[in-house]
Amino acid sequence: MDVTSILKPFWLPELASEHGELVDHMNGFVHWFMAALFVGWSIFLIYVFYRFNQKRNPRADYHGVRGHATTHIEIGVCIVEAVLLIGFAFPLWARQADDYPTGPDVVKMRAVGEQFLWNFHYAGNDGVLGRVDPRLIAPNNPIGRDLEDPNGKDDFVVAATMRLPTGRPVIVDVGSKDVIHNLAITPMRIAQDATPGVKSHMWFKPTKTGTWDIICGQLCGSGHSQMKATLE
């Protein structure tokens, strides 16, 4: 089934990552499933209002429903939810959590959030990110790069703009300088909390060229709504 056709009614943002099709497929299935439940239970509710109104039932029935139809429906809903969780969500999560790409083709970078800005740290030609230390943060060193680390001699930091190649897997180390942020890249169908003192990671593979917004997906202060960056 064409994923685009089943998702069209939900106006999802543009998809630009390799793994995102599975995310959208699950998202579309859940939306249609919830729509069917909404319609079904609404019809059932209207029937109950009609069937058990006061005029038709002047005396209360304290025994309630004696059939098992609703129980069977609930069991069916649980089975479908289990299929969604085990068949779609778990495999997708396991792939993104455990199967990190390796090899010379992998792009490695670091994203560091602060109120209210994203800083992007790129590895140089050696493909290795240099060490960072919060104690080294200074006006001319916004993420605390260790300038004595030989692996970081060719690194560089860019504020507010993430530039990536298409067709190559990207591993992003995500961190924060102050409060909890969330690096949310909607067209890549991926997000990761940026927590002070915690090393977090995420990876994806861009498949399209374009320019999109990167947002903070975690309420982080009065300027939260303005904490945006650009993905190219």
C-alpha cells in the first residue's frame, strides 16, 4: 500500500529520511484505527442513549449488560494495539536505538542546546569529534571544546544551522548547556532530549535536499517558541 495515499488526509509534514516511511506508516495506521474506534464507539453511545432512555426503561436495571460483545471488542482493540507495538514500534525503536551505522561514510556531529539557541559541532576531515567540557565554555568557545585535543583541531562550530549531505547516515550527539531541550527534526521523523550532563544520541539518513526548521520540542523557558534552527 502506498504510504502517501493513506496519510494524505492527515497533512503530515514532508518526509526526508530513510526510516521515516515506517514511522509514517505506523502513524497513519494508528490514525485510521483511532478514527474507526471513534466512529464505532460514537454509534454505540447513540444506541445506548436510545435503547436505555427513561421512557423505554422506567425502572432501573441493576444487573446491567449480560452479553459479552463489548468484552470481545475490547479484547480485539488490545490485540490490534499489541500488533502495533510489537510489530511496528518495537522493531523501529530497536533499529534506531541499537543498529547505529559504522564506516567512513558516517557523518558525525554534535548538537548542543542552550536558552534559546542550537549550536552544531562538526567533525573535520578526520571524521572524529573532539572532546568537550562544560568547564571550558567561554564567550569564544560556546560549547566548551577542548582546544588541546588533537581530534578536535579541525572541528568547527556553527550556530543555528545544520548542514548535512543526502544519502549518508548521520549520528548526532545531543547535549545541553543549561536546561532540558529537545532536538526535534520533523522531516527526518526523529527527536532526542538534550539533558544537561547526559550523553544522548540519535541517527538518521537524509534522502532529500531542501531546507526545513529545527525546533525545540521541550518547553525550556520564556523564549522556547523562538528556539529554532535551520536544517539544510
